Amino acid sequence: MSRYETNVVLYRLKKDSTFRDRFKSNPGQALAGAHLSDEERDAFVRWDLRKLNELGGLPHLLPSVPGLR
């Protein structure tokens, strides 16, 4: 598990609209290069904010990603 990488992905989703659009179309492909555990990857693909928080996602990043709920 990588708390750091989880937050890197969250930050990219918040700030990088191109990455965010790729994630919305195909989350698995958008996350292909990220160093995430299977559990982290699954939480992102399902956009499970509770699980992402449990895995170390920073509370101020989780609700602030535009266009994802």
C-alpha cells in the first residue's frame, strides 16, 4: 500500500483535467502507470471515497476532485 501514491493520483485527478477525463472514460487504463496496490486500484475504479480515505487518501483531496462523485 502506498499512501503517497494514492494522494498523487488524487492530486492529479484534482488538477490535471486531461488525466481526469481519461480516468472518467477508463479508470483502469488511466491508473495503469500508478504504483498502487490492487486494493487501492479497486477503490479508485469504484470511486469509493470511504475506502480511499481508509487507505490514506487525504480528506481535503477526496471531495475536491471536479466532476467525480
